[in-house]
Amino acid sequence: MDQVTNPKPFVKSLLNKRISVRLKFNNTTYEGLLESSDNYFNLSLSNVTEVTYNETDGEVKERVSLGDGKVFIRCNNVLYIRQLSDEELKAIQQQELDEGDVKDQ
């Protein structure tokens, strides 16, 4: 079982790491680099991918890279935050490479 951590130190430990932020509404998750957080737990992400899930089965419906732009997520919209695993990071990198190959053709 994982160790219990208070929210503020947990979010601070995620600074400059790739995270996943699940929203309370519309089955959407944002994956990106956590650049900053304030005392209200508003989040600023860069290099973001928006992931939308099917309502019926929870499978990934669409993954859209938002490029090098930044996304600001207001705290009251966040359902949960987690750090992306090494396996997930490798899968994302592979997908980005595959998309680059398709664009080059």
C-alpha cells in the first residue's frame, strides 16, 4: 500500500515531472509537464496531450497533442493527479515518433 501524503508536499514533489490530471467533467485527462502550482492547487502544464475517454467502456477515444503551448487547470476541475509511469512515458514517446513518421509521408 502506498504511503499517505498531504496534498501540498505531493504536488510540490511533482514539479517538473510528467503528470496526468483527470478532470471531474467530460471524461478528459491532460498529460504534461507540471510547471507550477499555487496554494489553491491551480496547475500549469506544458507540452500537453489531451486524452478523451469513451463514456461507455472507459477506453481511450482520442489523444490530441496540444504542442508546446501551456494549459492552466483550475483547482475545482481536478478529480485526481498522478505521476506518469516510465511505461506510460515510453508509450507516449513511441506514439509521438509514429505520428511524426505519418506527417513526413
